Amino acid sequence: MVGIAVTGCDTLIGAKYRYRLTVEVETPEGMRTGSTVVEVKQWEAPAFPNPEAGGLRSSFRGEAVAVDLPGGQTLFVLLNTATTIAEYAYQPLVIGIKGPIERANAIKNTKLIAEVPIVGLTTEQASGQYRMSEASRYPIFVRFKDIRDRMTIKRVDPANLSAAFGQGISLRRMTVQITRDPISTDMTKRLPWLKTMRPGSFSEKNVRSFPLGLIDIVDTASFSTEIPR
């Protein structure tokens, strides 16, 4: 489980919920899809032993999305923005409800499991639909030149997948929805070397050869919090 501080006013207190993030990619061989289930928990920490220790906290469990593409290639959509993505999942359920505790209860008691487009071909924001409009809030997209070697990781531009994977490959859309499905736990089948790594830094001793754009961003929890130890 990864814990982080929460900023912003649109928060939930005492909420624990799961969402499914689905990524759809257009290819010359047809649509390719991958999805993952992530669990998010928010709580209010006590201001002890000092005021700085208090405030809203958030944690998540789950795994990155993996999309199998033509030619044996795989696109990974990482967990780094898991709590940001979660906002798109619960927003339609709390419209008009004030107060973080009340919003948390609304999610807990809801029977609505709605698919919400967060980025895709449509540009309008219809009632109950939320779309990512800021590229800075997108998840991190990566690939491996050699999936057996973590040091071959490369960041991928979601607006230009063809540059990394070949002509005719593009992001169609990402959707998110509240779900009660189990948390995803299959990433070590794709990346068995995750089980041999210490939690934390992806680069470890090979800092000089690790891509500079990812060295302070990617760690084992970017791919999975469910690695058997």
C-alpha cells in the first residue's frame, strides 16, 4: 500500500473504494484493450506529535495497466497518478453532495457503477462525464525496449503512441468506473523481475544508465503494490 498526502478541497474522509481504469488503443490489427482495478483509501490523520503531521492522507493498492500491442509490444500505464484518476471515478456519484464524510458515504452506499470517459475522442463534458483536459494530469505511459530488462524503460507520449509503437497505433480513450471487482495482482507474471527488487527506486545501483526523465518518478510501486515478498 502506498500512502500520500492529499491536497485540494474535493476530498473524501473515511472512504475506501475501487475503480477500474480501462485503456483502449487503436492499432492496424484492431482495438487493443487493457484494464486494472485499484483500491483507494482516504482518512484524516491526527495532528500529532505536531500540527504538520495532521491532515488528509490517501493510499492506494493495485497495479499498472498493461495493453498488449502488435509485434509483441506492451504499453504500460503507471500507477503514479492513481488518486488523481480516482477523482474521475467518484465525481458522478457525489454531484450536489457537500462535505467529505457525506461524499464518502454516498460512494459506499451507491449502486451506480457508471463508466466515465476521462480522455478520448469526445471533447464535450456532458452531465456526469469527466474528461482529462490537462496533459499534466495524465497517467505516465511507458514501454520497455526489452521487457526482460527494466533498464530499457522509455517514457511514451500518449498523444503520439505511433512514435514508440509504429504507424497506425494511437490512444482511443481511457475510461474509469467504480467497481467491486478484486484488486489486480498479475503484474509479476509479465515482469517477474519485480519480485527480485527491493521496494522503491527502479534504478538502484545503475543510476547513470537510467533514463533521466524517469529516475525520480518511477519505482516498483508504479507498476504494482501487490508484489509477493
